Amino acid sequence: MMDTLKLDLVVASRTLADHGVIDAYGHASARSTANPQRYFMACNLAPELVTEGDILEYDLDSNALDANGRALYQERFIHGEIYKARPDVMAIVHNHSHAVVPFSCTNVALLPIFHMAAFIGLGLPLWDIREAQKGSDMLVKSPELGSHLAAALGAHPGVLMRGHGSTVVAENIPRAVGRSIYLDINARMQYQAIVLAGDGGSVSYMDEAEVAANVSWQNYERSWRLWKEKALGRLIEEKAAAARGSSR
Ligand SMILES: [Zn+2]
């Protein structure tokens, strides 16, 4: 079970990187199914490079239990503090999607414009780190900042972080990854629609009933199978290339 979870985190990291949702920064985590007081996340490494051996186990205070000297993500408290506050959350993606950031620092609300991102209609609160700490470097580097962020998230599926990015949560890894990818796509589509409509034009968003009808079942299952196959295929190629290299 644990190894499946670790492998799924490898797939999640590489898939999010492939879609440009996370670059060298940003991270995906999953709560342990064996012990809800633990979660798994990579050590401090660009997500595109993550393999199973890089996935560490953390307690909910975000201490790594098996780091063996490896550096940790500074923003790991985002994950630990949300897992503490939200027993229903099993997976978390923190990202710096370039398309989403403008919606975090303007008065333009990010709304569901595209059915694959219907979950946005459940509400994405905006968190401003300035309300927790003045003059910060914008990073969630302490348990206090993490719990302040978790409080802003409340019962929602995600939270926008002013001038920084967003954090998306779900009941499983495929849903957290799918939501993060389609949040980024929705942000781009919404920007395009607003520009296309121009002054005096109008943009139609999904309504509450449409959101409810979609969110209940949208698990991104077909996408996840595709993403997993691609990521695992690349992993096999990398291992084969490494083996060829070491046998020379
Ligand atoms: Zn960040």
C-alpha cells in the first residue's frame, strides 16, 4: 500500500511538472493510509526529478522521519498543518501556477468557466500572508503560517495565496492533481474569455447546480490513467538508461 502511494506521488510530481503547474518549486503530498498522523512527500528536489527513493515520511508537525541528512522543502508546513486541520484531506498540491497568481492579487474572482474545473465553484478563499506576518518573504516557512493558511482554506477544496500561488486539497492523489491542472487551465481560459469579451462584453460561468452536478463524480480517472502510464514509461526508460550507463 505504502509503495503504491509513493509511486503515485512520483507520478503526481512528474505530471504536474509536465503540465507546467509546478516548475522547480511546488510539491505534492499524500496522507499515509496506514497512519493518519503521517504523510509522504519528496525531499527538497525539483518535482520532475523525483523517484520513489526520494519520498520521505513526515509527522504532522512536518518533521521528516527518514531524511538521513537530505534537505526538506521549506514550505512543508503547508501540508502538515492542513492535514491536522482537515481529517478528510488525503492529498495536497502546492503550486505556483503562473496563470493563477494574477487572480490572487487583483479583485477579479477566479470562477469555474470550464467543466473540468467545476470544483472552483465550491469556493477558493484568498489568503494574504500579510495578515499573518508583515514583511515576510512570502513563503510558508513555519507551523504558525501553515495553520493560518489552513484556517483560511477552511472546508474548501483550495486556497489562493496572494502573489504566490495556490494550495489544492482532495480525498485522493488523482483528484488533487487533476484539480491543480484544471485550475491552471481554467485560469488561462477565464483570462482569455475576459479579454475576448472586452469592455461591455459578458462571460458566462458555471452556475451552482452545474457545479454540484459535476463535482460529485469528477475524479479525473481517465486522465490519471494516461498521466500514470506516461510517467511510468519515462521512469522505466530512465532506469534502463542508468543501467546501460553503469554497465559501461
Ligand atoms: Zn510556494
